[in-house]
Amino acid sequence: FCSEATAEIHDSGGSAQFPWDKVRLPRHVVPLHYHLLIHPNLTTLTFTGTVDIDVAVAQPTKAVVLHGKRLRVTGAAIEAGAGNPCAARDVRLLWHPPREQLALLSAEPLCAGHNYTLRIQYSANLSDSFHGFYKSTYRTQEGELRVLASTHFEPTSARMAFPCFDEPAFKARFSIKIRREPNHLALSNMPLVKSVNIASWLVEDHFDTSVKMSTYLVAFIVSDFKSISKITNHGVKISIYTVPEKINQAHYALDAAVKLLDFYEDYFSIPYPLPKQDLAAIPDFQSGAMENWGLTTYRESALLYDPEKSSASSRLWITMTIAHELAHQWFGNLVTMEWWNDLWLNEGFAKFMELLSVNVTHPELRVVNYFLRRCFDAMEVDALNSSHPVSTPVEDPAQILEMFDEVSYEKGSCILNMLRDFLTADVFKSGLVQYLQKYSYQNTKNEDFVLHLSSSSSYMSSFSLTNKQHWTKETLDVKAMMDTWTLQKGFPLVTVTVRGKNVHLQQEHYKKGVDSLSPTENGYLWHIPLTYITSKSHTVQRFLMRTKTDVIILPEEVEWVKFNVDMNGYYIVHYEDDGWDRLINLLRENHTVISSNDRASLINNIFQLVRIKKLSISKAFDLTLYMKRETQIMPILQGMNELVPIYKLMERRDMDDTEKQLKDYIVNLFKDLIDKQLWSDEGSVSERMLRQSLLMFACVRRYQPCVDKAEEYFSKWQKSNGTLRLPADVKTAVYIVGAQTSEGWDFLLSKYQHHSFSVDKDKIASALSLTRNKDKLQWLMEEGLRGDIIKTQDFPYIIVSVARNPSGYHLAWTFLRENWEKLIEKFELGSSSIAGIVTGVTNQYSTRPQLAQVTSKKNIKTRQCADS
């Protein structure tokens, strides 16, 4: 370097002195390469760092603006490269804390077309939250507390670990060095190149230079983890890292990751670009997992599996979580959305690829059975007036966090599934691969993806004429169709009226609340890829509905018609006149004539229509009567998901007689199936998951045969001091019944704290939260927030579980209000954790006094979160 200017450091008290007045950074200074040295101290819980950022200047400027948050800068300079005639002089550093920005100001302009290096030295505390460079702890079997440091940067927390251009479009290369004690291990995105002994007590690890990537994907961990490894068929080294005592629970994840990474390389026809992929289980982790390139991180329950103790549902969740994060290595990491308004291009795809990949790599999990559930979950949120389009404008960090919701994830995946069904699997795959190849190491917008699929499906107009089973409309404009699903919120309700051979169709915006189906909303129109079967033909017929109303003419009259075959479309259907009666009759006479997914969708749709007063609740209950003969997991779980919340509303309103009648009705509906359940781990994954749900449901509702059996198991287990092996899929039911006595509750708590029950922590916590003892419920919430016995990462689950308990919902609401500031400090305002807590605590409220409580000005901050 030929010249250097060192900065004076000032805190810009207001925006007047600061050279930039927008939330988004200017585009005329672009990072090329970060050289980062970071040194965490796991005793003082602080870290120091130096970052050299090579930047390119596109137009003359005196200011370089970038991000920094809670960093203490001790030195800053701008260096001009050799041959650069424009040296930076008299450099000052200014801060703008509200926008989390800092600026390096030079007295003379930096020259366009030249490169410079920003050099910044700084220090900071390890974060106490779950984002940035943060502290995590665990206890060994001997009770020793051990500390590690890990990162979680998405969406806007890389700036808490090092000054950077912290926006996804500023892709750069990263060369990272980490200093650590000799007894620790450092990990980062890339493989270790060499280790240098700085002193007898200090080692500096040098990691290989990364590919070009966004700041939110950078990761590093300093810990005492152990690992196991395998090589994929394509030569990539996969390793699972975990605390030493849990390494024996890492084998399932390792095998799954090898299969899944091989699947993605083959499916996308694009090699995974890094030499390794590490999966690390972090003891403290807010979300499920994070897709950092080459170093994906997970909460322990999302990665670790004990074949002797873990349930079938745990195996399904772990497999799908790994599938999700590995899909991101292409969708999100290789090709990244330009800005967070198109987060669905990352998350919707990763969610969708879970279905596609696990279906191939782990067919025994029958993942397609559970895909429907996420579409129903998305619709639950998307039907509210507070919903948003999947592609929606956002600016500041809190707004960005709010995008990590059911709309970006679940709705995104559901409309992609519908698009694949619409285009055919081959056309869809071809479009995806071309999109990934064209935009590798770049950033994209919503329209880039849609236009790419449009071009790959351009031959479909002739295809639709030659394939009678495909779309009956001749001209297929994929962009016009997809814009209706990505640029407007909500989803359509299609009303079907059969008159002879004519099927009359009408679409409108389905919306819950005061303004449901408002006539003023004529602007809402979707291009809906309708599918249907009839009593005369089980061949799937297709029709693209692009207008408010339309008519299909059938070849002959039919007894019944069922639209949205297998619920592949993101819409619900109302059958006018006697349409519902005909389908209810079909279910009564022979429910297996239509698929289990079709049955689940009918159950869901009819209750959604009750919610907007299109149908009476008695009609919905008429449909559920057939369920006494139902045996498949999806319709049964959907029936429970619709009926149990109604029962719980009665419970909250002290409607004892109605509540008892409804409880008896629901239990009676599933009684025969409950009685047939084996208290074992036998059967397919679906059978085992159904068993777990049914027994838990029966025991919580105090169905006596279930309670007696669970009490017998719990008594034997307690007498053995927890050494008796309980079948994994019945544990939750046994624990729930055991927790109803004070002695049983205390025994469960003692096991919760014992290392040998680590895989059962979620099940035990669920049981502990169902006690009727209010003091114990209060203690659970306080302990969850304190984070000693119950980790704070589990607090959202604890408070929502307490809120579901009739003895606890008032306690949970009071606790939420009194500890609001602590909660948003820990979990961040706008995060899915905070949203989940607020909705989970209040979603059983249904009276006007309860509404007044939630909307009271005394709860203004909580209310803002609930509204969002």
C-alpha cells in the first residue's frame, strides 16, 4: 500500500453530521474481500477483531458508509492501493446508532475506478441474545458449566460481529482467522488451512478463502465440540459437530446429510461448491437451524437423534430440517434474493425442497403426508387482514425480521408445489436448474425467477393441446399467473355450483374478521390452476381459472365433484346448493373413494367456511361423523386440529355443560382408534406418529383407559428411578399423566435436569406445563426466562404451553405483559419467537373483555406485535 489515512473517531449524535440519510447503504462503494481476524475470550465473554475490507469505488466520494452495531472501534483507516493517485486524508469516523451505520469520512474524495482497503480495529461483548457473535453454555455429566461462542447473523446481525456492508446484495469473499485457546476448536465456513502458535496459550487458525457470498451467511464457532465425518458420493466431506457427550446421537444426521447433499447435487446438476459441509448442534439456539454456507447450525433437538429414545416425529423433523438447510446451499447461498422483500425466494424454496428431497432419500417417512399441514398453517395466517404478499417491501431490521413468517416459508412452499403441479415436474425442474445456473453467485428479484420459469415453459401452449390431461386454456402466461400469487396477499375461495352438466365457478378473496369477503375488494383476482375429479372419473381434470366467474361443462352429469385434488392448490372450495351434502354422503358411504389428503382438505375447508359464516357449524359436525371409520393420519390430525380449538374455547369461557358434551363427542369420534393403539414403537413412521398424537390427545382429555395405562407405566418408570425404557412414542402421554401429581411433577423435573434425558426435554417440558398447580406454572415461566434449569431458547415453547393450560392462560398473559422488555431484548422485536409468544398466549381469547385487555393502551407494545 502506498498511503494510509487513520481516522479520528466521533459519535454522530444526530443525522445532521452523518453523510447518509437512508436505511439502505449507498451503492457506489462495494466490498470485494474481507480479511477478518477475530479473538473471543470465553472467560471475560468479550472479543476483539480486526477487519480489512477491500472495496471498489464506483464514483468520487468522501464517505464510505457501512454497518456496525454495539462495537467499540479503537482504530480505523482508509488505505489507497499502489498506483492510486487519490489518497484518503484526515479520515474521521462517525456513528449513526439508530440506523446501525458508521461512516469513514475523508477530507479528499476517493477516486472512481480505484480500489481501497478499509482497516478497522474494534472490540465488543459476546452477545447475551441468540444473534450476532453470542455466548452459549452447556453442563457436562459431572455438572461443570462450559462456555462456547457461536454466530447467527441472519438477517442483520453480522454487523454485531464485525463492521461490514450487511446487505445480501453486497457479496464478497471472506478470509477468516480465529484466535483460540489450545484446548478449543474453531470452525468457519471454509476448511482450516493451517494453525499458528502465537503463544503457549494461544493458537491462530487460518481458514481458506470463501466463495463470493453475503454477510449473513458468514459463521464461526469456538468450542470444545467433537465430530464424526463421512464423504459423499461427490467427494464432499460431511461432519456433525456436537458437545462431546452427545456425539453418539450424531450418526442419523450424518447419514441423512450425506444422502441429501448427494440428491441436491444430482437434482440441480450444479456441484456443491465447497470442499466440506459441517452441521453443528448449538446448545443455545433461537430458531430451528441456519444455512451458513459450509457450516450449518442447529438447535440440538433439530440435529441429534437417539435410536433408542427418540420418537418417530423427531426423526421426521430432523430429516426435514437438514433437507431445508442443505437446499439453501443452492437456493439462498449460491443464488440470493437481492433484498429481504423477496425472502420467499430463499425460504419458500427450501421448504418446498424438503418435500421433494426427503420423498426420494427417505421414502419411509412419507413426507408428502405432512406437506398439507403447512399449507393449512399458512392459510390460517394468510386469511387475516394483517397478512402480506410473499413479496412485500421492507426496510429496517424489525420489518425484515417480520418477514420470517408462515407466509414466506409455508405459503411460499405451497405456491411452488402448486406451480410444479401446474407446469409438470419436468418443466418445473428445468426452469429451476436454468435459474440457478444463470444467477450463481448473484442476487435476484421475484420477477427474475418467474420470468425464468415462463421461458422454460414457453412450449407448453402446444403441450397443452396435445396432452388432454393437461391445462384446457391454450395460452399459459406463467408470469401473469404467479404475479397473482406473489404480489397480493391472501388466497381465493372458489365457490362451485353444479347445475346439470354445467359447473359454475366464482372466486373471491377469503378473509376472516369483520370485513370478511368484502364486496369492495373487486381488485383481488387470481389465476387459479383448478383440478377436479368426479363420481364418474378419477382422472384428474385441469382448468385454469383467470376470471371472476367461469363455467366448466362436464361430458355427463355426476353425483359429486371434488375440486383441488390432493390439496395441491393454494385455495379453498365451497360447494353450493347440495354440493356439501353429496360429499358428506360420499364420506359416510365409502370414504376411501377419495384420497386421505382429499379427505383432510374437506375437513379443513368446511371449518374455514364456518368461520366466515358460509356454513353452519352443524354441517361441519355432520361431515366429521364419518371419522369414526377413519384410520389415516392426515384426516385424523386435521379433524383434531379443527375440533380441539373449539372445545378449548368452551373451556376458557367456563361453558361446562357444552364443553363436556363436545369433549365426549371428540373422544367418542376417535375412541375405537385410540383403543386399538399399541403402547409400543411398532409400525411405520405414520402409524407411530398417529399413535403419539392419539394417546397424548386421549390422556390430556382424561379418557380413562388411556389415563389408567399411562399411570401404570409412569408408576413402574418412577419406581425404577427412570431406568425402565418407555416406548418413545408413548412417553409424552405417560409424562403428562404423571405430572398431574405433585410428586410426579417433581420427579419429572429432576429427570429434565439429568443428562441421560436430553432427548426427552421437550416431552417432559410439555408435561410439566400441563399441571393444574399455578405456583409450579409460574415457576416454569420464571425459570425459562432466567435460563438456568430451563434454557431460554425453550421459553417461547414453555409460555405458550402454559397458556394452553386452562389453569395457566391468565398467568401467561400477565407474565408476558410484566416481562415484555426483557423478552424483546432476548428475542428481538419482530422475530418469529416474539410473534409466536404473543399469538400463542392470546389465541384462545374470544370474549370482548379479553379483546379489550389485549388492545389496551397499557399494552401498546404487545399490541403492535400482535397486530403485525
